[in-house]
Amino acid sequence: MDEDQFNTSLRKFLKQVGVTSQREIEKAVRDAIAAGRIKGHEKLNAKMVLTIDSVGLVHEVNDTIELG
């Protein structure tokens, strides 16, 4: 395995996950506020699941996103 290539590729993947996930969360929260489903000061339970089938990885992260 080429460690440098692996590290570069992994960082690129994680950056894409972070940027696109933030964009989707922001849009969903704004849409929910506009639709009256939430007020905008809640704490939202969030879960992210990362899977890589070929290596048997299932990694779950649970946390709270505070709106204010």
C-alpha cells in the first residue's frame, strides 16, 4: 500500500463528506424552520454512519447539533 496516496485519498474523501454534509444539514434545518417543523433553537440528535463493505467497516457517530 502506498501510504502517501492512501492518506491523500482519505483526506479528500473526508473533506468531501464534511463539506457536503454541512451543506445538506444547513439546508434541511433552514427548510424545517421555514416549514414550521422546528423553531430554530432546538438541539437536534444526529447520526452519521460510515460503511466500507470491502473491509467490513461500519462506524457510527452520534452527537447533538445545537441551533441556539
